[in-house]
Amino acid sequence: MIPQEILDTLIKQFPGVTFELKKAGSGDPSILVPPDRILDVSRFLRDDDRMAFDSLMCLSGVDYTGGRMGVVYHLDSMTKRHKVTLKVEVSDDQPECQSVESVWKTANWHEREAFDLFGIRFAGHPDLRRILLPDDWVGHPLRKDYELPEYYRGMKVPY
Amino acid sequence: MEAVAEKPLTIPGFPRPLKNHEMIVNMGPQHPSTHGVLRLELIVDGEVIVDMIPHIGYLHRCFEKHAEYMSNYQQVIPYCDRMDYIAAMSNDLGYAIACETMLGIKVPERVEYIRVIMAELQRIASHLLAIGTFGMDIGAFTPFLYCFRDRERILDLFEQTCGARLLYNYIWIGGLSHDVPPDFAGKVADFCTSFKPTIKELNSLLTHNKIFVERTAHVGVLQADVAVNYGASGPVLRGSGVEWDLRRNDPYSIYDRFEFDIPVGRGEVGTVGDCWDRYIVRVREMEQSLRILEQAIGQIPEGNVQSAIPKRIRPDSADLYVRTETPKGELGYYIVADGTTSPSRVKVRPPTFVNLSILPAMSRGAMIADVIAILGSIDIVLGEVDR
């Protein structure tokens, strides 16, 4: 199934929800999903026989600057042999999005990473802790407005 | 005297307070069988694992932050080398393919063939290390020496080509840093001929060794549906009996031109998806890599390996996800370009990061000693898990 067909099915399945198909340059086409519907949409995409997206390849946080941040989901169906990219956009002052950990277990660590590096909170995640950085780290380093700290625990950081 | 009620102990990441008879055992970060700096917090009931909380990040070197701070796309490649330092060629290949897809570059045929040869040699080298250290974790020291002896010969071939033994910076966007030396194909052919008997030797030393089978069969069983849901890839997924290899199922480079089989775990000595199955998949993949090598070395066309290298890389705003099959599994690069000469975001989907996240699910109910076998069978590289 191509992304346009997947979009049409989603619009039929979820009346009243706005989806948007985006494609920029040589990139992959993607479907924009509202942050409070991503769990329903994910569950539908996994369980529906026409979709059968059994695997979440990758989940990434992105800072688009200008007050917008995003979560990007790359889905793959091993049985149907099709792929789709879902995107969620959130604001950067209160970035919050639904967790898809209950749909694909692999999202657990990916979401922890996105929380760690971008500060995006995933509602419904069972164990949202930092994963790569120390527990006492201040700030979320992959945000574009992150300022490199001069000191770590009183030690001057050489640059 | 009134008894003081003890406050139940809670641990971040473990959903309930500990019961009286449960204990915490810390394994790592400085533990020989954790293959680097990985700390596992084991919650045990006697010798049985109730749950496990992996702590990673000890080797975090901010790859993604570095990639954004580089002044151009090419400068990211040496950092890719340092993620999975056991299979640096495969990491470079994934990044190069991602950038080429974004720019629409078609690389010369000679480059494609050399890349496939390098990637397959790297796969053999990586699997040799995985098998050798896996055996050593379980107590077999001799296979480790045999594996490293053969791996050394592959590293020699790489050294002759690009001067480096571990971190190559060899596969560039649009081409290669050097052409191969004149007698390279002959040397690879010699390696293939002499390596085949040593796989047999390895099988007789380790594969059917009674102690090894006792330690690995029926241990750490991973069901196929669980593996898919957890996003497992590479030998971990194939060990569970799922015939899935990106070289076949989502071909990149010129892998669609070669004949090779995809070995899967069949539960020959235990249950499908146990540690032995993940091990045997690696052994058989080395044989298949030899097949690809033998087909590829006969067909390398003449050409200039640097003719398609772009002088200046400045892709239009776009984002794309490109995945390749490294020795450890699916390595994905999600690159966001914003129209400047350096990437706005490079997210890596490291295969071992995802494979390691299954470890708690595989270890529950096993013994402490089994954790070492299960961890060894996943074949993690902390440089890639932590980036």
C-alpha cells in the first residue's frame, strides 16, 4: 500500500481527525497525526489486516526550531511489505505526546531516549527515565536552544 | 520492644516494592562478560532472575549532537566508524547510502562491488568476534583464539586497502577514500579458500561441544512474535526463526545480484529462538558471506572510485530513513536536512540498542549464569548502544 492509500484508509477510519500527507524534496512521504490520536492510529495500523504494521523500525525526536518539535515514527510491515512514516508535532514549551509502548514494545527505549535528549513527555509510558545521560543531568541536549554547560558538578568542562 | 516496620525498598524502573526474600545483584559496569560498560541491575529470588534493569549510557559520546555540529556531511563519517567499532565499514556504508539517496547520487559499479566485498568481509570479522567472545563467556577459550586468528587476516586486508585496522573512514559519500590494491581480489579469494575449513574446525570445537550445548540450548528463548514486537533484527530475529534479512527483503546497493541463503534458527538442539540458534545463525551467515564474496570478486569492473564524489553537499530540505543490514541487524539513519551544508538532525537506530532492550524479557525466570549466555548471544557493542 502506498502512503496515499494508507492516508485514505485512516481518514475513513477516524472521521473528524485531521491527517495531512507531507513530502519534501527527495525525502520519504509522511502522514501528520495529532499528538492525542497517535495511540489509536498506531493500534489500528498494527491490528488492521490491510495494514499489518507489525514493526516499529525507528522512533525519533526532532527539534524543528521556531517553537515546534516532533516525533517521527517509521513503521514497517514485514508481512505486507510496505512502509509508512508518521509524524506528530508538538510545541516546544510543553512537548507531550501519547506513548505507543503498549503497541510496540520497542518504543519503550526509543521514547526514553527522546525524553532524555529532547524532553518530550510520553503520556502512558511505564518507565519514563533518562536513558543515555546521567540521572542528574540538567536540560535536554538535542534541543536547538540548549546551551552547552560550562561546569559539570563543579568541574570546568574544556572545549 | 516494638518492632519497627521496615520501609519496603523500591527501585526506579521496577514496578513494585521488593519483597523480603528478593535481592539486588549488580552486574557491571566493569564485568568481563558485559562486553564493555553495561550495568545490569538484577533483581533475584535466590538464583532466579525476577527482573532486570539495564543501565546504559556509560559510553555516550554524543554522536547525534556531534553530527549536527559538523560543518559538512562528510565529517560525520569518522564518527560513524566509532559507533559499532567492530563493524565500522557497515556503519559507514549505511550513512553513505543515506546521503546518496538524499542527493540522488548513482555511484560507479566498481564502488558498489568493492563496498559489498568490504561489507561482507566486515560481517565475517564481526561474527568471528561475536562467536569467539560468546564461547569465552561460557568457558571455551580455544575457539576465541582461532576466531581472532582469522579475524586478523581480514583486518590485514583492510589495512592494505586503507591503512586502518579498526576505524576505516573508507566508504565516502559517492565513493571510496582509496581504490583497492592491485592484487586485492586474489587475496580475498585466498582468504575464502582457506577460511572454509576453519568453519568446520570451529563447528567441531564449539558448535556441538556438549558443555556449550548444555549452556545454550533452551536458554533465553525468544519467540518470533515477541522478537518482532520488540523490533529485534539481525541474527537475534533470525535466530527466532523469522526469515528476514534486509539484503534480501529491502535490497540496497547491489545485493539483489547475488545468490545467498538466509539461515534461520530451527531449534536443532533445543527450542527455536534459544541462544544456540542465535549462535548457529552467525556461523552459517559467515558461509553465506563467503558465497557473496566469491561471486563479487570475479565481477569487479574497472573504473574510478572517486568520480561520483560530490565536491559540496547541500541537499534541499528533506528527511529520510535509510536502513541497511549490518552484522548485528538493522542499522537505520534518519537524516533531516534543512538546506544547509550540515545535517539538522541525524538519528541513528542502532541494532544492538534495540536488541539489548529485549534482554529483560528474555532473562526473566532464567538463572544468573544464563544471563551471561543470553547477553553473549545478543552480541552487543556498547559503542553503538550508547553512541
